[in-house]
Amino acid sequence: MFDLSRRRAGLLLACALSLLACGGLGRSDGGGGDARALAPAPEGNAGFPTGYRRWPARDMVLDDGSATYWRSYKGPGARPDGRGRLPIGAVLVKESIVPGEDEVISRIDVRRRTADGPYGGWVYESFDPATRRSIDADPDTCDLCHQTAGPDGTFYFGAR
């Protein structure tokens, strides 16, 4: 039997390292934005999940000294089957937020279930919250962290 506290510590470490590797902390491109004032998406950003803020959400506080927490959203129809797998077309969104009075969003990550996604049926994308333009991120690192999660590599919503 595994030690849950040891697994949780490992998970938090893996996710913090993933966030650093994906560029979620220490960004130098001027990205970021006010969580309360996301403007309509600029033209030409078909991949940005417009309207995700109306989806069911959960917060996950990272108590690992990263000074960042995540708010995640589950798209309509993202209901797991009996094995905890989300259907093709499911969309999950994660906002990386620097806590404080203004709750500045440092990046928006999107995870989409596709029929042939390279990571167990998933595709990873990242966006600058101010411009909603795609930003470079390492999907291998993102997937490495998600491999430590529950069913289907989903941390926040699991089989709920």
C-alpha cells in the first residue's frame, strides 16, 4: 500500500517543476492579466476556450512555496465514464494565478481530449491571458505531471 502523504508530496513537487518547465513562473514575455477583466478573444485564436469562466470550477492551492495557485474549469459534456475517462471533445482549462488582491493570471493551460491526441488521447495548449495568443509550452512536461494524477490524468475532477 502506498503512503498518501508521500504521493501527495511527490505530486506537488512534480507539478511545481512542471509549472516551472512549462514557463508558468518567471515569465519574461509580459504576459498576465486581471482575472476579473478578460477581454473578448482577439481574432484568429480559434484554440482559446472562450466562455470557459462559466464552466464548473475548482481551486487548488499549492502550498509548496511557488506563490501560485490554480483554478481549473471543466467544459460542458466533460463527464467521465465508469472508468473515469473523459470523452472525446472534453476540454479542461487551468488558470495559473498569482495570489493577491488583483489575482493576476500568469497563464492559461488547456487540455483537450481528441481521438488521436499524442498523450493518451490528450492535447496540451497554453495561452497568454492578456492576448489569448498561444504561447510555447512543453507538452511532454505537462503530460509527465498529469501521469501522476487520478483516472485519465485528471487532477481536479476525477470521476465526479
